[in-house]
Amino acid sequence: MTATHTFNSIYELAEKIQTSTPADGHDRDHPFAKAPSAMTTDEALTTAQEGGRWAEGAKQIKPVELDLSDVVAHDMEIPRIEPTVQGFRANVPAYLAGSPVSMFKQEPTPMPNRLIKIGVQVAKQYDISQAHTFNRGNAILSVLGALSAAGFSIELWALWSAKDMGNICHVSTLIKDSTAHYSPDSIAFALCNDAFQRRLMWRVAHQSEHEEARDAVAGEFGTDRNFPVNDFDLSFPYMEPHRHWANKDSALKHIVESTTDQLATNARAAA
């Protein structure tokens, strides 16, 4: 059985945790509340309640250029008001000036869709260090910065999933809305800090009103590697041990290659 939790902001996530009581009476005694992390539970909650701003995580981002020449922007129909001879509304200044084009009409106009929906799985294997998480998160921030500089509107989700004995818990948190200003400081916490998953994600499941979610983090606390990402244009999977996470340059190279491959594949599919 699968239990799903969706939060429309990191603040909403923190408020849910702050106001919920686990069904089994445990809370601070949960093993992942004591797991190694850069923050305590209270510090992580405070950071989330303040919008997830964590400037420390965005200090060492390296600029990067992406080859977006193969990316095909999908068209979408945008209603546009245009002057016309016959229409649904009068163009009073034109009428008074004696122009025959004295009405307005509304026509759907194809416009390039510059929205990229991105999902980052923030769960990782238990023995991966905070330093490696930081390198991976910084590399993703570099890619997001390049996409933003190229004029794309970014919608960013942090994804987390746990599974045990057939029970699954999915947690999705909107970290950046497509209309929000791109600020690395405001999203670094979710991508670069272990406390986001160890102090917050596990607690969502542990305090869930759904028995399936609580069962998913029982036993061995097995993390699910297969969060569904079909709805995302670009996604980064569950973090497993690999030597490319060992330093910032190799992590960046891997993330850039993954990004380029995914965007090119999407472009070919849309052609």
C-alpha cells in the first residue's frame, strides 16, 4: 500500500511536522532523529519555517554553461488581445480617431513554453557522507542557475520515498514555484543538507496519519529508490555511493552530463 504526502512549500512541510503527533507516541526518540546530521531537529524545523533559506549551502556554487541547442521548447496557446475590425470589445480611442480597426479580438497565440519541472530525490544510502551530499547538491544548484540564466522558469520539487514490507510512503515538497524568483540560498537546504531528509522527511512518515506511511519506515527504515518521475522534465535519482561525489568538479561533471542527456532525450521525443 502507498501513502502520499504533498506539500506546496517547505514552510507547509514544517508546519505539518510541528503540529502533528505520531500515532505510536514516539517523536524525538525516532532513530533518524538521532542520526548524524548537520542540524538538530529544532534547527531543521526553524530553517524550514523560515522558507528553507540556508546561505551556507550556496556559497561555493560553480558557474556552468549548458548546451541547450537541442532543447525544443514546447509551444503553448496563450490568449492575446489584438485590434480588429470586428471583435468582442470596443477600442474607444481608435473609434474616436475614425479608424476602422476599432474593436478588439482575442486569439490563441503559440508561445514557447519555458517551464522546466525538476524533481530531485533527496534520499540517499545511509553511509554517504554530508560532504558528498553537499557536492551533489551544489552541482544541481549550478545546473539550476544555468537554466535560470538561459531564461527557463524552474519548478523544483524535493522527492523522498520509503518502503518496507510492501508499504510505501511518498513525500513531495515544492521547493521553488515556477513564478518565484530563483535564489540558490532558498533551495540549498533541501538539496545540500542531510537534515532535510533525516530530520524532516523521516518525521513526516513517522508522524503520518496513514498506517502505510508509518509502516514504511518501520523495521530497517528501507528507503525506496523508485520514486515515480514521469511528470518531471528533469530528475535526479536516489543518491548511491559513487566516486564522482568525492569532489565538486567530478560531481558537477556528472550532473551536467545527466542534465544534458535528459534534455536532449526530451527534445527528441517532442520533435
